[in-house]
Amino acid sequence: MTWTLAITNQKGGVGKTTTAVNLSAVLQSLGRRVLLIDMDPQGNATVSSGLEKGGIEPTVAQALVDETPAADIRITTHPGGYDILPATIDLAGAEFQLVSRIGREIKLRQAIEPIAADYDFVLIDCPPALNTLTINSLVAADDVLIPVQCEYFALEGLSALLDTIEQVRVALNPQLGVGGVLRTLYDSRNRLAVEVSEQLKSHFGRKLFESVVPRNVRLAEAPSHGLPAMYYDKASAGANAYEALARELVALGEARGKL
């Protein structure tokens, strides 16, 4: 079975791409077959995976607009070992073209259907906005993984996202659920962060991952080297946090019958 997770939060800067890239690398290292889909026109997941945006063609944009087979687009990353459907700024143009197309919300799901069975996990890095690309990601997913920074207004932003997920569930993807909520950029010395963390526990209960990703310099540095944290500094707190999260996610997937 394949578990497809859309990693999303309509608020930027909460660690979506960091989570997508590092989870992909750790899950692959644990023997799971992983496909990462970069659905953000900024292409940060692509660059963080060690690819140069300038020389990539075709990309996920061609899968959405021209129906180029995803099998012809995927690239195996090194040293991560996971496959990626890369993105460049062309994806912004693709979004504009999709607006006028019939069935625009299901283009990503249609694109990955032929190759999904090749993987245990398909992780989708969504843009930090509610747009056609995000809707495509939610329609293609089984569940949503929500990174949340423990800060003021975090719960307010989550409320809007959960409303969006519910609308997509009702109109386009009845199976869509919340796979889990992840605390990111966490600083236990910050009283507000601790208070928000407790609020998240109270609100989400078992939907809140036990793993917590700390604010970590090595984790922040890794993307500039085109490396997941486990290959940049395996001993770092950030790398250890994502290893714990990956193991928790695998156990959760097996318990829920997703894997």
C-alpha cells in the first residue's frame, strides 16, 4: 500500500519543506520507498534535495499541464536516495493555466496514479497558500501532515486550514483526513512555545505527534548545502528529531493500515 501525505500549512515559515525533505531522507534510509513531490513554485524542496533548479526539465509543471508521465519526470536524489518530482518557477505559470481547465483539481492525482504503487510513502510539499496547487495536493492525498510553529496565532491559522481540509473532503476527496500535527521550531525555554504546545495537546490529542522538531542551527544550514540534515550532520538535534518522527510515522501507518 501507498500512504500519500500532503505536508501543508497556509502559514509560511513553519518548516513544511524542511519536514518534507528530511522525512523523505529518513524514511528512505529505513528501507521505505519514498517519492517527494515539490508543489511549491519556489522549488525549495528541489534545491534542498541537491538539485539545481535551472537545469531541470521536465518538472511537475509539465505533469499537471501537458500530462507528461510522472515516470519521465522523477529523479532519484543523492545521497538521499528518494525520488522527487521537482519544481521550478514554471509551476507558477502552470497554476495560472490550470485555472481555466476542466478537472483542474484532480490533475496531480491523475499524474501520480500510474507510479504511486512503486512507493510506500508519497510526500507532497505544498505551497504556503490556498491555491489550485494546494487543492491539487489535498485531492491527491490520503491524509494531511500539518507542521505548526508553537507561537502566537498558531491555533487561529490552524482553524482556517482545518476548514479548508473539510471543504476539500466534502467536495473532492471524501477519504482525506488529518494524519498528524507536528510541532516545529520548538524552543522549550520559551514560555509561549510551551503554552502553545499544551494547547495543541489539548486540542488535537492523539493527532499530535509525540516527536517535536527543535529550533536547530544545523537543520537550518542543511538546505544551503543541498542535503537533508541526516547527511549534513547526523548527530544534530534536528536530524535526530526527524528520525524519531519517521519511526513514529511508520508505526502509525502500520497501525492504521496505511502501509
